[in-house]
Amino acid sequence: MSNPSLPQNDSPAEQQQRKSELARAQQTYVYNHDTRLSPLGVAQSVPNGQGFAPILVGSAALVILDLVGNVVAKASKLVGSDGSLRSPKGAPLDDATSARVQGVLHDLKQRHRELTLTLTPLHGEPERAPAPPPRAPAAALVEGFAQKFVTTAENRAMESALGATNYPTKKVGDIIKSLLDTLLSAAGKLLLDLVGMYGQATSVYDYVSEFQTFRLPEIASAYQDDSIFAWMRVAGPNPLVLKRVASPGASFPVTDAQYRSVMGEGDSLASAGKEGRLYLADYEVLSQLVPGTAPDQQKYVEAPLALFAVPAAGAPSRLLRPVAIQCAQTPGAASPIFTPSDGVAWEVAKLHVQVADGNFHELISHLGQTHLVLEAFAMATPRQLAPEHPVNVLLTPHFQGTLAINNAAEADLIAPGGPVDNLLAGTIASSTQLAVDAVLSYSVNQQFLPVALAHRGVDDPSSLPSYPYRDDAMLLWGAIHTWVSRYLAIYYTSDAAVLGDYELQNWIAELSSPSGCGLKDIGEDGAIRTVAYLADLLTHVIFTASAQHAAVNFPQSSLMSFTPALPLAAYAPAPSITAGLPSSEIFQHLPPLQQALLQLNVMMLLGGVYYSRLGDYDRNIPGTYFTDARVREPLEAFQRDLMEIEATIGKRNLQRVPYVVLLPSQIPQSINI
């Protein structure tokens, strides 16, 4: 295979061949603007070769096996010493109920065994989520990061063999669907009810007991702590909302007395604002959500305001602290301001902030601004850049599986009656519209990481010392930018070469065209004029496909699978009083147990499947991906940078609540789950 080339440097015959290749690609990669995601242009169908990799399907199937095993383990407690089925209180079940429950258990076990037998002969143990290192001894965290990052010859051989296997993807999918149908059937609901996984919880233990075979996430023992509530803003699933403010504003009239009651008499609201220590989480955009039902219970979601502050310089700890919450955009008697001194009411107010954050996370930060934004680049790239174009060669591994997972999400995840409809707070129509609006309002040039952090006023470590997402993400952005810049320098010797690259100019035009991708604020006055801007843009694409998606996707299993920590809907309206609420009030607002089980399952699946790894372009393929020998040295430098970042983050985690989702060894190359 010849080295990548720019179209203007090719011979007339080669240029004609490129045009023919692009014409074929444009017949394969076809936009559909008439879907649930209208007016966004998404792939009409998943092109051949762009479906899920077999090893990814196998990894997902393993998680499904674990999820079903978790339910079966809970159900096994219904079996008495004599083998008969009994209620949780020990009373025998009547014959009709016993028969229905036995039927469900038989079906679950049979499908579980069938899936196990289908998977095991093929590959034994596909990639699972890497074991989290949060509580490992100090030496273990630092030792051997290079070894963790290197793919072993044995793994490479297994993955190559699997790629050649006639993998029974459809059979695996059919078994998984059968398992889910069984759990969602009327008899399945009866089983869940009998084992205490249905209806309103009466204690936190009811949610804890849903983790039978899964390790209970560490967040389960800490989520009610105010320091963890603040930590979620800077290291949770959605560390993208916090913004520095000079004051809370007229719509959020926090008093100086309220501020001092939290931060101490030696501080003041005015001084915190003046010194850049005041931060706001504003969920106003959620006002457009229409509350839904699931299936017959009313759900609730607010558009709250939450104020946070950093203690003044010289304080023993300068970690972010929560100060006040208002559960609506308009102040008034029906929407009081809550502070930590309000006891149960404060805990309920925090819950409503978490509900808002979860909906913002899933619809905007996750679905909208990673999956759907990357869909645009995954479509425009093969349509406008020939296979031998160096930018196509660089980006293609970062689109692996993206069109397939987005197609599956549009067909199932955000379908009426699907997981988003069931779990999230809004109607499926309003939830989908919020995700679409997140893309339509997405300003590409303003989302480059350094620009986005500065725009929110959170780029200065002296004002906001502890911000794990920012600190780790900037390391990755820098490494990716260096790699991209050195790669581009091989092919573009001047800005004139960029301007003269007509495929590249067609690419940027399609990305911004309403008839194509419709992205706004992209390019330099409608074109790409400099190598420097191209490096920034491609860094943003690769960062979004890898690190940004990892930051918002993988906390789903570790932080969101335990529903009380981050419920995706409330089941009672936000409180209108600051005192007098009973300690049991929180359970009126938390999702019922069957919803919590669904959330556990979905979050464990979406956050528990890893495929590919940032910087390892040869993983899961035979041979070498980059055939141009000039790429070898900058690529090896990039891989060394990633290993150094791995060690740096590991050392940081010894001094902070561990933040592991941006460890390079745990970041996939692309959005494939």
C-alpha cells in the first residue's frame, strides 16, 4: 500500500481514482434527516465493515451474563431447604405463583447457560472493564504502568484469531433479547416483587441488596457526604457544568448569612466572588423537559441552581464545598433556598440536583455532545476524504463502532418504551429533543478543551485547586495535540498546502452544511486555512472520541449503577419547606426498586464494556495500521507520553479521591459503546 497523500499532489489519474472512491463512499454513507433525531443528519444504515467488532459483542455479552446471574442469585433465596419455592418470609407459595416463578427461573437459567456455551468455545474471556485501582496500595498504583499499557502477544493472538472467527453475533443478540424479554414479562415482574426488587424502597439496604454478585460500588457508602456531592461536580459523570461566577445572581438570592453558615464567619459571599472562589451549577436548560411516567408513576425533574465555593487561600483544605441549592429557576416561597443546616430537606434537595445532573449528563454531555457530534465526523470523513488521505487514515480508527452504536441507540435506547424512556425523567420526545438541541447549539471551536475550560472560568488551578477532570484531561489533550501536530507535519509543509487541499475543504463544508452535518462555528471563516487550526480540530475530534467519551461513559458503572447516588428521575416534586421533613422522605423521591434494577443493569452494561485502547492503533488487527514509516517515531513518542500520563495520574490518585476514568489504559480509541 502506498503512503497517504494529499489530492493536489497526485497525478491526474490518481485524482480521478480518488473521485471515484469518494463517489462510491457517498452512495454507502448516506444521511437520513428524518429520524427521531431530526433535523440532525445521521447514517441511514450502518455500512458494511462498520458494525460491532465480534470481541466487542462478546464483551457486552459477558456483562449481560453477569447481570442475569445477579438476578438469579437473588432469586435463589426463594428456594427452601426442601427445594420448594417460598416467599421471602418463609411461607410456601401457592401452586400458580410457584409455577410462574419456576418458569421464569428456568428460562433465565437456560438462556444464561446457552449464552455461556455460545461464548466460551470462541474466546473464553473477552475484554472486561479494567479492574479499578482506587484502594490499591501506593506501590501497586505506581508499579508496572508501562506493563499495563502494553498489549501482550497472547492477547494479540487471541484478538486476531477472533477477528477471523465466524462469530455468531445474531445468535448472541437473540439470546440477550430473550433474557431481557423474560425479565420484563409479567412473570418476571412477579419474580422481582417476590425477591424484593419491586416497589418503593423503605431503606437504603433495599438498593444495596440488588447487588448480589456485583461488587457494591464504593460510592454507596459515601454518596450522602457533602464533600462527595461537591466532588461529583469536578470528577463525577458530568464534570462539565460548573462555572465560576461573581455572585449567585438575582434569580438565586443566597444571603451572606447563608454563605457564612457554611464557609465560616471569616469568609463572605462578596469576597468569594471577588477572589474567583464562587461556582455555580445551573441546570436551566432542563426547563424544556416534560416530566414523564414509568410506567404509571409520575416522574419529576427540576431545573435547579446549586452554589459551591472554595475556601480562601491559606485554609487547611481548599476542596470545593456545597453552599446552597434552589430547586427552581425562580425564587419564591414555593422554591426556598436550602443549605446543609436544613437536614433532611437538604438531602432531598441534593437528590434533585443529582437527578438534574444525571439527565444533563445522559442527554447533553453523553448522547448529544459525544455520540451525535462524532456521528457527524464519522459520516463526513469517508464521504469527502479519500481512503489515502492522511486525515482519513488518522481519524478512521477513532470512528470504529461509532455508527453502529449510534444506530443501535436510535433504534432501541431512545425508542419509546426503551431504557431512556423508562429511566430518565422526561417524556421520550422531550428527552430526545434536548439531546438534539445540544448538538444544534454545539459550538465546535468553543468546545476545544482549553477554550471550554476558560469559558466556564475553571481553567485556573489557583482558584479551583481540585478539579481532577480538568487536570487529567489537559494532560491527554496536550499529548494528543503533539501527536496530531507531528503527524500533520509529515504531509502538510505549509498553510498553503492546507488551503490547496480541496478534499479537506469539501470535508469542512459538509460538516457545517445543513444538508450534511449542520455543525456550527467550525473552521476558519468557512474553510480550513492553517495547519495550526487543523491540528486543533483533529485533536478535538480524537479527544472527544476517546478521553471525553471515557470521562462521561465509564462512571456509569462505578457511580451511577447505585441508584441513590445518582437517580435518573425523582418520584416526588422538590420540597417547598426547609424543615419538618421525616427521615423517610427521601424514599418518596427515589426511584422504585424495579427502576433501580433497570438502572443498575443499563449502567453496568454501558459503563462496563471496553474495546480498543487510545494510542494502540495495531490492537485487534493483523499487522501494522500505519504503513508510512515516517509515522513510526511520532506514534511511539505519543505512546510514551500516554505511559507517562498513566503514571502521573496514578501518583495524583494517591493524594485525592481516586479518579481513574482518564487513565490512558482505560480509554478506548473510539465511541463504541
